Amino acid sequence: MSNGEMKRLGDYIREVEVRNRDLEVTKLLGVSISKEFMPSIANTVGTDMSSYKIVEPWQFVYIADTSRRGDKIAIALLEENNKVIVSSIYTVFEVKNKQELLPEYLMMWFRRPEFDRYARFKSHGSAREIFSWEEMCDVELPIPSIEQQQKIVSEYEAVTRRIRLNEQIIAKLEETAQALYRKMFVDEIDKENLLEGWRMGTLGEIADFKNGKAIKLSNGNIPVYGGNGIVGYTETSNAGNVIVIGRVGINCGNALLEPNKCWVNDNAMMAIPKSDSIYFLYWLIKSLDLNGQSEGSGQPLLTQAILTQQDCLIPSLYAVRTFDSQARALAMNAFIRQSEIVKLNELQSLLLAKMGHPDL
């Protein structure tokens, strides 16, 4: 039997339904469309936790309801060593024989965009669409030898570890920059007795603000920023070396720094420093509670007027430039790491795509 032969998943997995009758497990998790476990947001006060399902390490959980999750199906593999519990409406299952099918290999298959499309296509129902357990069992996939599976998994996990390492380094670099900002401009600063050359002012004195514009996404390589980060790509730009600020919605006030060309859409606005000190401006904006300054109850909104009128500390030019030179070095390191993450994500996608063609 060649590696390319498709096999029925139901012959390799079985449903598991163990309830938390003795209340032995207390850690409650949910499942996200990014295919990860996450802390549950459900209100469990007064809830009988004995009906919840126990998930053992290396078991899978998926949410059959696909109608409210866009084009994604929420499914995850529990890779931690401790048991957890999930909602009784979730489906828990496991691989019957790990010498025939590695759970990690199967999870890679579930991460493929083709699987999401298949699950949505096979979902059915009137009030809500369900990807049933029977449909899950009817999934067909190539299952090569256990040695080949381990090789594929090892390649994928090596890339994943590199991504996580870069993410940890980026987080540390950002923590360092934030600590430096606080040391120079927040801690032990007496606004009533400022140093010579320092004063209180407004954001509008040191930055210009412009609203973004809507654009149709394309296959270009220039990132399009919305209110909470990159939402796609296009072929042209309306900004570069700019601070992107979420303008509307729950994430309004969220600030991101983009050193290269980009497009800022109409869910965001851009902040441009009147001097060259973009890193000082970035950390200054992040230190302000812009979300708390938004208008509207149903749909929070930030305006240019709100931003320009924000009170802020304006240090001496020497202090700002000193901070900017140090923060720039940290930011450049982080940007290099982020660029590597983009390439590693592309490599991951390639490895997942090759699973559909195991003879390649």
C-alpha cells in the first residue's frame, strides 16, 4: 500500500466520553479556531461541573457547531501532561493505536486549510450547521508509515519551536523597551517639578494623525493594517514607518509600529511624529489609556480630535533622542525576528500542504 493511498479516519480514532463525576479535575478550557486550547470564558458560578467531559493528554477535542466560526473549525490536541475538562457539548476523541497514527501527525492534518473547507462543506443543519462525529469518521487522509509520520512531525515541530523562540525573544525585547521608557519618563517623574527643557503638553504638539482608507485585499506583499493588526495584503501603500492605532471597535486604541510600507485601512488611523523620534512616540502612545478615551457605547470610536488633545509629558529633545536610539536597536532586533516568523509560517504552510501529496 503506497503512502498516497487515502484511508478512512474512523478506522483509527474513537470517541471518548468520561464525565467529571468525582470533580477530580478543575481546570476548564475552551477551544479556539486557531486550533489551540484556551482559558474558558464561560460563567461557571453555580454550575455543576460533574457533567463536564474529562480530556486526557494526547486526546482531541472539537466543537461540532461550525456555523458561527467563519471558515474555521475549532479543534485542538491536548499536549500538556495534566487532565482538563471541557464543555459537555464538545466532542472528545483519541487515536486508537499510536503505533499506526501519531496524534501530532493527525493534528497537523486538522491544521490544513483544506480540512477547514471540507468540514464546512460537510456541515449540515437548519438552525445551526454541525460537522458530526459520523462526518469526522468519514474524513479520508494519507497515513504513511509511522517512521514517515514521525519525520513529518519532527520537521513541523522544529519550525514551531523556532517560531516560539522568536516570539519569546520579541516579548523580551518589548519588555526591555517598555522598562527603559518607564525608567526615563514615568518612574520618579514629578510633573509639578520637571527638569529644565521638560514640560507638559498634548499629543497634537508632537504628532500628526490621519485616518486610514478602505482597500480591497489582493495577492501583493504589502501588509494591510486594521484596528488590531494585519488583516491581509495588497500591492500599494498609503503609509510607511508609521504607528497604526485602532480607531473603531473593542480594540480601539491598540497601537502597532510598522517600519516598512503598509496600508492602513479605515478601521485604524496612523500617527506620524513631527520629529524623527517614532519610538518615543510609540511607547508614549502605548502608555496612554486610549481605549478608555473612546466615544460611543455600542461601537467605541477614537477620533483625531481625541488623540490630539491627550495630555502628555514632553521631555527635552536630548532625552527623547537618547531613548529613541536605544529603543531603535531593540525594535530592529524585534523586526528581524518578526520577519523570520513570517518566513517560518510560510514554511509551516508548505509542510502542511505537502501532507496532501505525501509522495512529494
